[in-house]
Amino acid sequence: MKITPVKQRKQKPDFSKLGFGKYFTDYMMVMNYDGAAGGWGEPEIVPFDDFSVNPACSSLHYGQGIFEGLKAYKNSKGEVTMFRPRDNFVRMNRSAERLCMPTFDSDVALNALVELVKLEEEWIPTLPGTALYIRPFMFGTEPFLGVHPSHKYTLCIILSPVGSYYEHGLEPTKLIVETELTRASKGGTGEAKCMGNYACSLLAGERAKQKGYDQVLWLDGAEKKYVEEVGAMNMFFVIDGTVVTPMLDGSILRGITRDSALTVLRAHGYKVEERHVPIAEVVEAYKNGKLDEAFGSGTAAVISPVGTIAYGDLIMEINGGKMGDITAWLYDRITGIQTERYPDEFGWVYRVG
């Protein structure tokens, strides 16, 4: 693989004060696609730098852009690992198909990522709750004005040392149910990890923050009746001892952390249901004292407890506004597998080098 060396290494940030997505490593991986020239070229590792794009670049006008998110860690032995990286590239190809973009060889992308992470090993933080966040993304680059798929694309991977996704760390988040705006609907791009899904969520998110909430809890686009997901997380409820999460029906993201959570819970004997979850059921469970816990799952936050959900005039404080026992256990278990404090019984940990 071609590697263009940086002229001077950056000064690394204080790993105890990282925040999320604020710092970037010295290198990035780039691979270009040209349909007229035979498809994908070879991946290259180059210094992290700005892109130069034509003002008519297709993705700037027609939104052909997708991305992924995963993490790399160092275990207690100093070995570098990643968590389910192949699954991220498989999902990215699903998103590419939905956005009419070319798919790529997952093995080529994974091998390029391995070389990039090996080169940037010193950027991996090791304090509890930290990791090296990995952001693969792809966008159309052909310069044209006309509604049709681009014939040229760039696939890039950048790296960022990160701490907690939320400023308050593992303190329970506050959500507000969105009853007017729609994030996605069946037949749309809801289950694709594309840029537009996040752009259309921003207005509701800003309104939520103005009211003192962290994020929005979305309902289905057709009836505003069923719970779907949070802006950056899949959603779970513990109702009368059963862990319940919205089923995958095309309008919510196929979360890899979601799948990990369900797998771990079932393996350890918890009762789990994937189905439609009416918001009315959540309200009824709360009023009857059976809404035991609520939490979200995602690569950035892993498992994030939810302490408050506002729905209209009803403010539901869950478990006294504190992290529940199942939520705490699940967070410890998944992060423990990721950092190998617990055995990797599912074969999810990928060793770099």
C-alpha cells in the first residue's frame, strides 16, 4: 500500500480531556472510484488534510454521502483491537446500494484500515471510557448538475481519539418525543447510514436542546404512533423486567451495538423482545410503575442510560432519573468485551497486526 509520510507529526491532545470528534490523527486512508476507468483504485494512506472539490461536486448538490463509525482499543497487554469492523463495512455497502453508490471489497477496506490503525497506534487512548474512533465515509465527486448518480466517488477513513459522546458522561440523558417532524419512513433511507438522515434530524435536535433536553426520541413517520430511534442511538426499554426494542422494519438503523446488546442479553438469560413499540405502551407502563429502565445503544456512546422522557405535557422520570441495573450491567459487559476485560465469546474482537 502506498503511504505518503507526513512532514511533521501533530502534538497529541490531553487524552484525559478529549470530548468527542474534536481531534484527528496524522493520516487518513483514501480510495477513489471512477466508473469510466474500471472502478475502484488502490487504497492509499496520506497525510490528514483538506479535500479539494469542484463547486459542482455531485454530493454537494444531490446528497450522495454515507458513513460508518467504529472504534479501536488497546487491551491490558497493549495489543490493538477493533470491535466488529467487518460488520461496519458490510453495513456500509448496504447503505451504498440504497444511495445508488458503488459497493467495495470489504476485505480491501479492512486491510487498509488495519494498516492505518497500525500507523496511528500512538493515538489510541487507554483511559477508561476512551477509544480511537474510526470514521469511514464515501461521497460522490463527479462535477455535474443533473439528477443522476455520480460516476466518481471517494472512500476515506479518518481517525479521532475520543472520550465520552455526551458531556455528562454516563449520567442519564433527557429525551423529548418528537410529535411533528419526521426523521424517516418505510421505503425511505432510514436504515441507511447516510448524511441526509442526520441533516433532517438537526432542527428537532436544536429545538430539544432549547427546551433543556439532550436528544429527540423519534416516532414513525406515518402515524406518529410507534417509537423508532434516538438521533444517535437505537432505543431500548425495560418494561416489567423484559427488554423491549423497536423491530427493524426499514426505517431505523441496523445498529451494530444494538445487535451486540441483544446478543449479550439473550446469551445471559434476559427476556428480550423486538417488535413495534407504541409510545402509548411506554406511557402506560410508566403510569403503572412498570417502566423499569430505558437506554440507548450506539458506537459513540455504547450504552447510554435514559433518565427522562418528555411526551407532550407528561414528564416521565425513569428509575428515579438514575442508571438502571440492566443498563449498567450491559454497559459493563459490552465495554468489557471490547477491551477484553471479559472473554470474547462471540468472536467480535478483531486483532490488529
